[in-house]
Amino acid sequence: MKTVFKGENPKSIFEVGCMNSWFAKQYSIDNDVIVGGIDYEKEYIDGSKKEFPQFKDNFILWDITKKDWPVKSNSYDIVFTVGTLLLIPNPYDVMKEMIRIAKDKLIILEYQDDNETDYGSLGNTSQPKDKNKRVYRDYRKVFDKMGLKYKRITDYSGKTLFKIQL
């Protein structure tokens, strides 16, 4: 996971779809970085609070497809997600909230399909467990439509890494 944050030196990171903050933990091992996250599963939020008790108030139980996340604007240097947007049929509202709470950058690690639309289509693969819920999407079309400048790093553990400077 450190490769995902290579060249970055944030003081704070926020994980969308935090799942016990496994990815945040990989990056902020030294605890010098303020962490937070959001997820709709209570067990994941509870696990994140256990991993980072000093930041327990930064972990929020919330459905990310609902607007107006209870997170202050410009509150984290980097907002990132790993394998979460593929669960969202319409990525635009989620992306807007990610942009709103980020000070500097978004980091997105997702499966990229160069031949799909910006809304994508349901596909059949091993991610997520319910094979009928995975969305194939051309994220470049999403970012282009939103006017975002991004750097694409391909072939990262079967996914594509995007870094978006705000």
C-alpha cells in the first residue's frame, strides 16, 4: 500500500469505504498521520475506531451514496478509496463529496475498463462477492466529465491507480 502513497507526505488521510481501516493502517503506521474514514457497515467503523482509538471521532457510519457527508469541507490532505467506487452505479455524487472534503488530492484505486461508459455496466467478476453488483467503468471518462486532472498508473495489483490533484 505504501506504493499507492509513494511521493506523498500528507498530514491527514481519509478513506472512503474504510473496512476496518486496513489500508489507512498500512500507510500511517507511525501514527503521525491523522486518519478518518466512512463506511456503511457498523462493524467496519467499530474496527476502524479500534485500530485508531485516538481518531475514533473521525470514523463515520454513513451510506456514501447519500449527499452531504457529515465531514467538514477541506478537512483532509488526501481522500482515497480502494475498490469502493465499483460498487456505486453513479459515481458523480460520491466524487463530489470526496473532492469537497479533500484539501489537496484524491487517490483512487479501482478496476479500469477502457471500453465502458462513465456510468459503467454491471459485469461478472470476482469483485465484489455478489458478482452481479460489480460495475465496469472507464474512470477516465468520469474524471474528464468532472474536469479533473489525473495521473494514471496502470497494472497495480490488477487495478488502475489514479492520482487526482485538486
